[in-house]
Amino acid sequence: MRLDKFICKSTELSRSEARQLIYSGVITVNAGVVLAEAFQVHENNDVMLDGQKLIARDSPEPHVL
């Protein structure tokens, strides 16, 4: 999955906001700064935003009636 999409799935940020974070150098993947929004990340990668690990949300949880 693209890094910008992963950030969007992990946060409430829009794709353009995610790109701004990537370009600012605050996103790391496996302890290395990544500056390309198209960088491919996988489920076994450690993606960090300002020292906090990001975890992609799956589809929204079903509502219980």
C-alpha cells in the first residue's frame, strides 16, 4: 500500500495532509525517513509519526443494533 494511503487509513488526515507530513520528514518507515508518498509499505513495516506507531484501520466496525 502507498505510504500516503496508509497514513490516511491510520489517522483522520486527508491524502493531501498526509503528503505534507511525508514531505516534512516526520514519517519514518523501519526507522528511516521516507519523503516519497508512493513508497510501498507492508503490514510488517513499522510506520511512525513523530515517534508514535501508526496502525492502519480496517473497514469500519459494524454497528450493533
